[in-house]
Amino acid sequence: MPSSFRPSASAAILAVAVWLGGCQGGPAAMATPDSAREPDAVAIAALPPHPLWLLGEQHDAPAHQSLQKDVVRTLAAQGRLAALVIEMAEAGRDTGGLGQDAPEARVREALGWTADRGGWPWDTYRDAIMAAVKAGVAVHGGNLPRPRQREVMADASLDRTLDHDSLVRQQALVRDGHCGLLPESQIAPMTRIQLARDRSMAQQAQRLVQPGKTVLLIAGNEHVRRDLGVPRHLDPALPLLVLQARSRPHNPSVTDGQAPGPAPQADFTWLTEPVPERDYCGELRRQLAR
């Protein structure tokens, strides 16, 4: 165990949870699904008009945030966008009281997106958020508020929100997504944060569903996957569409390093160009060492 790990280092562990955004899987190379294709406007417009769409991303892939903007604009132009829910803001925050001409500063304030909070870069997600605001559609935070993270780490009832096999897979993803650097005693608490985030986003999205329209949830790919993520916390009777954007691997022969699931992760996968290679595990080691 690295010397930076100590039994009382829960504050450092929480800092890592914020840094990773609860999305795991950054270091893993993605396999290319046979059914995947490049994104285009025609494909977006032709997708089923379900009341809830879950759109997953890799947080460091600019093409994915550009796709989010296109999806928001397409749904808004069709008059179908009921609300935009985002992982990048906390539940309880929304732009519902703002007008279509609200400046960015007011939007950021409404979402609690201030510079001192750290974490999510505004410039990365601005276009999709402002496209919704300018279309007269409210943007809602979906993520678990940070003050509740310590509370949910100790909440063993969250372990029962998944069946045993699924919980084991989720814990494996947490372990692998943190490059095997977390002490084993922290795997269950960190998994509970992931589960609580998924549940929070599911609750926020489901309450905004409107007849004849579509709520769009934007979150990391690991949050939206059908077998383990937000869909497991939704009403099973609610029709939904799971979309994932994935960057093509630099080495196509590398397979997906994630734990296999019994069901497909997504209904539709968009592929984009590879992102610059990064040493995610090295970054994580430095973060933990602080």
C-alpha cells in the first residue's frame, strides 16, 4: 500500500472522487462495438422519441461535448426537449428562473458553477448548457451534492440497490478505475458514492419527464450504462434510450479493460476520433500523494 494511504485519509479519498467525477474507466481503452458509427445530425434526428435519453461521454473528449450541443439543439429545434439534466452540477440547482437571454454568469450562478468549486471546466460544457437556456429549456443539476458524500460512504443500504453480481462488477470498476491505488477498505465506500450519484441523477431526470417530450441526461459513460448505471435506478416501465460517445482507441487491438456485464451497456454508440493519450494512473498517483 502506498505510504500516502492512511486509515484516516477519507478527505483525500473524497477529493479523488471529485477529481474522477465518479465515472471510472478513464484509464481503460475502449473496444469498438460492431454496431457503432460516426455521429451525424441525421442519426440524431432519427433516434426514437423516448421520454428519457441518457447521453454518455468521456470527459476529456471535446468531440463528445460538441455532440452534446448538437443533440440539445436537435431536440430543441423539434420542440421535444423537456429539460437538460447534467452530471456536472448538483441536484437542487437549475436555471428554471432564468430567461432565454440570461448571460453566462447568471447561468453559472444558478447552477452553482463557480470557480472556487473546482472540478468541471465551464468552457467544456458551456455550449450544450447555453443552447438549452437559449431555447427556453431549463438545465438541472443531477449529481449528488458534495456535502452528502461522506454520509453515503457509510450507507450500507446503497449496496442493496444492485443485485450481488452487479454490485461486485461495480466494485471491480471502481477498483480498476482508480488504477488499483485505493486501499481495499475504500472500495465499498467509493462504490456507494457511485451508486448514490447514479440514483440522484435518475431521480432528477425521472421527475422532469413530460408527455410527448424528451428529457436529456448528460453524464459519464459509466453512469449511463444500462447494466450498472442510472437505468438501474429508474422505473423499469419508463421508455429510455442509452447513448454512449466513445473515442476510438489509438491501438485498435487493445480490448476494453472493463468488467463484462450481462446486458449491453448502450442502445447506440457513437465513435469519435482518438483523444491525446494521457497517463491517468500517474495523475491519480500524484493526486493521492497530496
